[in-house]
Amino acid sequence: MGHYLGWHTRVGSVVYRGYLALDRIRCNLNDADTHPQSPVWLFQLLIGGYTRLYAHVSFAVRRRQEFEADAVAARIAGPEAAARALRSLAAVDAHWQDFLRNYLVRTAVSGYAPEDPLAMFVAMLAGRRPVLDRLKAADPEAEKHDPYASHPSMADRLARLGDMRLEGPARPRDSTDLKAGQTLVVPNAILACR
């Protein structure tokens, strides 16, 4: 919801589609057989450099938007609740990756597939409850920073939420904070103070 409140969704998909288009052009040019004196080779260098620059700048903006969305969640639910949600997400994601790698892909390669993979995943989680609870309580392992990743590392996100906790609890802004004539805009609703 933090992305909607920060209006991040207006340009996020356009920026991402722009990156995909540039990357597709770069890949197609790289597939072309060219020699260093050809004009296509020069175009390959230009598009490759521009794609890297575009990715670096746009993904930095998207990472900042992730921090802003976390801040919104922390203001609404509290930094501790937001941090717990991130840890839970990391724990479930780790189990999902394990499920994909060790169960779903292996059964698909051998020609079998469960009728309801999500029900199978839920059953797996139920059997691993103590491990899942331990993962949810701990900070996720540090990951290598990818300069082109649109999401900041979980450690960075949790550290920022920890800093918010030190600053003291923040109360979400509501319509009682408004002066006469001001309007608080909320997705799908407009609350006005009269």
C-alpha cells in the first residue's frame, strides 16, 4: 500500500518496461555478428552503455521508493510490525525457493506435476513450522548487493526500520490533523475536513 500512497505505481511500470525494451535491443544487437569497424558494433557499444546507465539510475529510484513504502508501512502499523512482516516474507520466500528447486521443478522434469502446487506448498510449510518460526524471528542472511536490483537488501530495509524505532513511534496522519479546507487524499477515497 505504501507504493500506492506514494504514487509510485504511476511511473514504476513504465520505467521497468523501458528497461526491458532497452535490454531486448541490447541482446538482439549482441546476437548480431559484427566486427569492430562496423556501424552496428558502435551502436552495440552505445546501447549497451545507455542500458547500464538507465538501469543504474532507474533502479536507484525504485530502491528509494521501496524505502519510502516501508516508511509508510511503519507509520501506519509501526516499525516493529513492518520489520516482522519483512522477516516473515523473507522466511516464506526462502521456503518457496526450496519448494520450487527441490520439489516442483524435479517433479515437472520427471513428467509429473501436482494438481494444486500451492496446496502442496502450504502442506510443506505446515510440516516445517518450527523452522519457519525460527527464520521469522531472525534477521535474514546478508545477501550480495546487486547494483541493478530494484529492491534494497533486506538488511538495509530492516536497519532503516530499526532507526525509525529509535526515533520513537510515529502516528499515522488522519483527517483530524487537517485544518479547515484541507483535503487528505487516500486511494479510492477523499476525506475532507469541514
